[in-house]
Amino acid sequence: MSSQSPIPKQFWDMIPPAAQGALQGAFEQLSGRIAQLERGTPELKARLNQNSTNSSKPPSSDPLSVKRAPPK
């Protein structure tokens, strides 16, 4: 059993060895997928914070809460 297993040792020991292998494989696969999704989060947050003042988006795409500077 890996030290990263989410199952307490007392319950892990009750699981047959073949099932332990399957559970460990699933856990490692899901842990990898979570890490992959977390790496993409900052880029998506940055894209959400864009508006017409800090990107090439047109002003009409801004939400109502964004205040534009008056024309000079």
C-alpha cells in the first residue's frame, strides 16, 4: 500500500490484494487527473479577468460592472 492511500490501514488490510491493486491504480489515475486540472486553473482565471481595457475584446463584451474611462 502506498503512503498516499486515502483508505485507512485497518480497512485496507481487509481488502483482497487484487482489489487493492485496482484501487491503487484508480487512485493514482485520479490523482494525476486532479493535478492536470489544477495546472490549468490559473490560465482560466486569468482569461476570466480580461475585459476591453486589458485585452483586444470590444467594449460591448464587458460586463456591466466594468467602468470604462471616459474618452479624452
